[in-house]
Amino acid sequence: MTVKPEWLRVKAPQWQRVGSVKDTLRDLGLNTVCEEASCPNIGECFHHGTATFLIMGPACTRACPYCDIDFEKKPQALDPTEPTRLAEAVKRLGLNHVVITSVNRDDLPDGGASQFIGCIEAVRALSPKTTIEVLIPDLCANWDALATLLSARPEVLNHNTETIPRLYRRVRPQGDYDRSLDLLRRSRQIAPWLYTKSGIMVGLGETDKEVRQVMRDLRSVDCDILTIGQYLQPSQKHLGVQDFVTPEQFDAWREFGESIGFLQVVSSPLTRSSYHAEQVQALMKLYPRAGSVAGAIAD
């Protein structure tokens, strides 16, 4: 299925603002998931001066057949200057909320947790009122590394389940559904102040019943926020789209998610993990948690 429906058409961005963000990223030698993963919202996000930073990359140690991030290059040694450069970009762009994600680094004993900590601390130093969301890999179930990462006290811990259990072998062959749920469960136990978040793609052959079961599973581990978006094939070498889900179905999932206790469900064809992620600040005001260091949303 190659012809996209009308609801998946994206407005052309204002390239003057896009260019300004790109200039900042290039000047500081930073990667973004917006570019590396061919996100369809890159124009809108760059126009509004936001970006999701991709650290420890761009090469990934896993080869998920849906993802456009490079896995053929050899991962490089961690760059000790990356946290400082990322923090400088956050300051220059004036971000109120920043999302920091990474490639999988299964070659590192801690999965890259130490680099996340460095980035969190650097952002706190230069932009103390900026709220921080980390979108992390599964760390190969290194729960000590997870606890260490959370000791840096990000406001939001995001880890995507990506798809339904039945499709894991085909879509996420090096991942594990139960391990992802366990990561989210442990995160809330380790850091009660934390807002936990996950996301799934649809259009890969899942059923409505299966999507709703994943939503129930995520609530069973007290996940707060869920994103649901349409999978789009990055190239002919990637997994194909099985079906284009209608906006009405996305609305139905949002309503169901809210009915079972998610604090927020962002569900639409163009939704991605960090799309409009800054909206979590309003959520923090509505549902404050003791111990959060969310200085940016303080009155």
C-alpha cells in the first residue's frame, strides 16, 4: 500500500525557521531523531523550535526492520562533550521541554545510562527551568543502570512498547514485550514522582482488540501517558504498511485509554513518541507529584 490517504498529508514547513534549528544542530554537531528516523513532523517541530535529540549515535546496535536509523555502521565511543553541546542547543533554542533519546547501545555495559545522566545534568546546569523527558532503550534489562539513570531525576521516563506482542518477532526481533513492561513498572517503583510514558505504532497488521490489550497492559504497570501513531514505511527495504488506520479509530483508542486511567493519550495518524511532548507540562500542573524537580512549571 503506497498511496497515503488525505489525512496523512503534511503541510509544507516554513523553511526559514527549520533552517535556523538545523544550523544550531549542525553548529553543535548534534543528531536528532527527527532527521535520522525520517519523522513526518520534522517541518512542524523545527518550525516551532523543537527537536528530539538523539545521543550516542547515529549508529544503532539493533536492526529493527521498521526503523530508519542506521545499524550498519560500527557504534562509536561515547563523546564526553556531547552532554555540554546538547545543553547549549537547549539554551540557544530556548526549549521549555526537551526530549532526549538514543540509539540502542547494547555494546555498553550500562546501555548508555551514564550518557543520559550527563545530558540531564548538563541541561539542568544551563536551563534549570526546562523539563526533561528521556526516551530510553530497554538497557538489556540492566535494572541497576535504570536506577542510576533515574537518580538524575528526569520528569518523564518514556520507553516505547512499539507494537503488539504477536508482531514482536517480525517488528522488534531483538526486543522483548514483557521486558519493556517490566522497565516501565520498575521505573515507577524506583521513582514515584516520575511520569511514565510509552508509545505504539499501528498499521502493521494488529487488531483493535490487540491494541486495547496493550493499553490495558500498560495501565497494569501504571503507565501515565500513551502515544499511538500510524506506521509509515521509510523505504522499500523496511516493513510495509498493512493498513492505514482512520482518524476515527485513533479517536476511539484515545477515548478508551482515557476511560481506563491514562492521564493523557495522544492518538492520531501523525502522532509520534515526542510529538507535542511539551504538553506534559500542563499535565504536571493538573497532576503534581511530590519530589518532581519540574522547575519550568512552577508558578
